[in-house]
Amino acid sequence: MSRGDITYLTDVELLTVVAQRDRGEAILKAAREAGATTGAIGYYATGAGSRERLGMLGIALDVEKEVITMLVSTEQRDTVVEHIFREAKLDLPGMGYIHITPLEKVAAYVPESVRDQLEESAV
């Protein structure tokens, strides 16, 4: 493949985790243990909802969450989600949520060794 050629990945999904602040490292570790190998993007966000009015005397509380997004293969999706769900304790109220967005195509640099593995597994 010459420089400038585009490699498209088609069996890829975007996982977005909205979790309690400072849970990002644990979430990334759980994703790696489940087999996710792509990079992730993490950032902080402030939400608005019923919890912001739970402060004393109705004074709004800052509710800052950590948001982590990562690409995973469709094949790995359920395993990665399960590991993250448990690690982030998303089964408890107010801990956050995870959602999955199917992607039609992703264009990115893919090392030749990985492309060869993908081509072999497709045959």
C-alpha cells in the first residue's frame, strides 16, 4: 500500500462511557484487559439534571463526569462493554452509563502487519 491510500475499517463501533470523575484510568484498564487495543479519548463534562439541585438549600452542585470514547471491533464490543460496566459500577444509581454507536466506516492508519492479519482472517 503506497502512502496516501486509504484503509477503511467497517466492523468498528464507538463506545462512549460517561462515568464518575476519576474513574477513567480504571475504565481504560478494564477495556485493555478485555482486548481493546485502540487509543481512547477522555475528557471532563458537566451535566445538568435532577442531581444538580441536591445541594443544601437547593444550591446547585457541580456534577462533573468523565467521558471516555474508544473504537472497538464489533466482535469485541460485548466483552469490552461488560468489563467496563462492572469496573465503572454502572449498575449503581448515579454512576453513569455507556452507549454504543455503530460506525459505517473508519479511515485511519493501519500498520501493514495488522492489515495482513485482517486480510487473512477475512478469507
